Amino acid sequence: MLEIRGLAASINDKPILKGIDLTVPEGEIHAIMGPNGSGKSTLAYVLSGREEFDVTGGTASFNGADLLAMEPEERAAAGVFLAFQAPIELPGVNNANFLRTALNAIRRARGESELDAVQFLKLARAEAKRLAMPEDMLKRNVNVGFSGGEKKRNEVLQMAILRPKLAILDETDSGLDIDALKIVADGVNALRAPDFSALVITHHQRLLDHLVPDRVHVLAHGRIIRSGGPELARELEKSGYAQVVAEAA
């Protein structure tokens, strides 16, 4: 699914990623943990195609295709989805219209027929109900006036509707209470399938209690310094990053 080798990237000539090696097979959920400033969000942004980051070395392939050679919209059409740490507000843009436009753009790129308004609303209402989202959120402007938890649920709603092959969650759990955290995790778990993978960036082990990742990776100083099973997240929650980072120095 996702194959990263020696990936290096910078912003404003400042190196952030310094040689990332990572493989996420089909059907697996992998978690990225690490201290602040280690490059976790940069990795998410580089994979999704944000222009302000310069790739200075290495490769990243997605289902055999050169991911770094694709435009952001091409990555989305291929099945890559990014859930933001801080979703932005879009005043004047209706949530339902935004989601339908995005879905139909992807369907067109894949040679599939578009959904009309009735078909889309049936899908969106069903997914919103499953995520315990009030239906009127579909009628509001994108993220405008939403609480932090509502914004994160809206990101998961987008993911549920767009049905990506690779979901990258950039600290989607930040700022969530216990109930909202479980709803977000349940939304990701509902997409689990042999052709779906996820890269979950998080500071906290509590999200992983619900997701139960196949692998956990520690990213520090722009490199993955340790990998393990779900027990690694529990170890980090208990003892912190300092010892792991010191051992890798």
C-alpha cells in the first residue's frame, strides 16, 4: 500500500524529515508517536502534497505509483485522505455541498457515475447518524461554529463518505473528550477492510486503546527510531519518550 524509503523534507530550507523508512501494508493500521517537533505532521503534509514542504530526498510509493509525483487532487482520487489536526472553517460553503462536490470529483476521476442530490443525502445522513452527528450539521457552513469535537467528527464524516484507501489522521484525537474519542475511533474501525490502511499520528495511547494498531512507530528528530506492536504505545504512555530517544541517539 504505502512504501516510504529515505524520505527527507524541509520547509524554508530547514530540514524536518531526515530519512523516513516506513511500510504500511494493505489492511493495516499503523500509529506514529513522538515528541513535539519531531516531524509527525510534516510527514502527513508531505504525503498529502502540501506545497510549502520541499522533498529533498527519498521516495514514497502508493499502490506501486510514485506518490510524490502526483498533484494533491491526484492523490485524493487515488485514495489518499488527510484528516487535519486543526480543521479550517469555510464560511459560505455548505457542508453537504462541499462533501458532495468532493465525492463526485473523486468519482469522476475514477470513471464512476456521480451521485445526485437525493443519493448523496441518503448516504450522508446515514453516515452522520452512525457518527452521532446532528443532521443539521450537514446544513451548516463547513466547520463554522463547530466545537473542536464537532470539527473532528466532521473530518471522520468526510472520510466515511469518501472511502479512501489510505487515511492519514494528523492528531485527530487532540481536544476530544472520552465519548467523542470513541466515536472517532469507531468511524475509523468501520472502514477496516483488506484494501484500507491508516496512518494515525497521535500523542496519546488512549486513542489506540480503541483502534488497536498493527504497528506503532516512534518518530524523533526526523527519523523513525523504534517500531513495535501496540504494547509500545503503552510503554510510551507510562515512561515517556526521553529514554527511547536517548537509546536511539
